[in-house]
Amino acid sequence: MKKSIKRIVQGITFILIIGGFIYIGTRDFSKKVVIDNEKFDQEYTNVSKDNVFVYATSQEVYGRLKNGNAVIFMGFSKNVWSGYYADILNEAAKEVGLKEILYYDFKEDRDNKNGTYQSIVLRLNSYVWTLDDGVKNIYAPTMVIVKNGEIIAFDNETSLNTGNINPHDYWTSIRVDFKKNDIKTKLLEYLK
């Protein structure tokens, strides 16, 4: 009797172990992946959660600039001007039906003088600001539209400002409407 109870306990234990392995094997243990537009919404609070931004690395941006197609927004969340521009860009993109804008947070790459970042600057050589010391850099916010490896639009209007103006005062409703219409025209050209 003791042997049969022992065998039953071993059998039940064996079945529970096998069941546990099956259960563990079928579970999805991947970390919750935050969708890019949700992550962007968390970083840029004035941009709606329903946005078209997709995070891109410096390598992805350089590849598109070299021989691809993309609308690229370059900025970083600590730059308040980037938030205002991103909101205008997002609204314009949604109005023309553009589904994706690459977002490149270049701040760390610029600070570290990342080689791929330097290649991006070189590719944008005739567009980026040159300071008095002769150094060229990308400043936030910047938008680039590239089609078949050719830059068809570049906008860094508010990346370097003079005076003591803040983005809330600069982006009046008239300026927002003008900029949105300007961007929409450029996006429609890109979508052709």
C-alpha cells in the first residue's frame, strides 16, 4: 500500500512538473514594449498620444539621408522649442495622411561627437548652422525631408533664436498656421 501511494504521489508530482514546464514555456515573458508614439507622448507632453513619430538611431537617419526616403524630426525633449515644433509637425502630417516621421534625439550623439552624427552633419553640410568658431552642428528643432537620397526640404527656423523670446510667445496662432501650411506643402511634395 505504501508503494502504491508513493507511486501515485510521484506520478502527480511528475504531472505537475510537466504541466509547470508547459505553462512556463507558453508564457510571454517579454517586457512590455512601449509603442513609439506612446513614448513620444511621454517625452513631449504637448504632442498628442495619437502621433506619427517613430524613434530612429543615428545609423537609420544617416542611411535614409544617404539614399532613402523619410521625413526626419531632429530634436530632444529637454528643448522646449522642439515640443512646440513637434506638435505643429505632427498635426500637419496627420492632415496630409503621412503615417511616419522618424524622430532622432541627437543630443547625446552631438555631445559625444558620435561618428555617425558627424556623418549626418557632413551630409547636411550646406544646411546646418556654422558658428563663429567654424563648427557645424544640428540644433533643435530641425526637420529634414529626403526623397531618393535627395534633400527636398530643410527647416531649422527656431533652432537658434535671438533675443529673450520663449516658444509660447513666438508661436502665435498666425505663425502656427503659416508654419503648418508650409510644412503641409512640403509633405505633399514628398508624398507625390
